[in-house]
Amino acid sequence: MNSNYALHELLEVREMAAFKTVCLTKSKTMQALVTDPELMQILQQDAILSQQQLQELSGVLSKVTV
């Protein structure tokens, strides 16, 4: 993988990571408030997916050289 990204690419990856962090926080917070089992399952799946995506984005960011 090429680790030499343009600055705008780095900024976009960081923006995606910030967005996914908000998504994860919201899903985790809403789990404490919902009573519907189906909605709870959706929120749990979203939290797991968001964590996986954040790990992938973190991996990309850890290889970046500016």
C-alpha cells in the first residue's frame, strides 16, 4: 500500500474517522435507551461495524507519511 498520500486525502480519512467515531458513540448511547429488541440488535451491529471501520481507518492513518 502506498503510504504517500496527498494532504487532502489524509484530511478526508481523518474526517471519515471522526464521523465513524460519532456513529459509534451514538449507537452505544442509544443502546442504553431502547427497549425494542430488533432496534437493539441493529444498534449492536452498527457499533461492531463502526469499530471495525475505525480500526481499518486507524491502520491507514498509521502508515501515512506527510
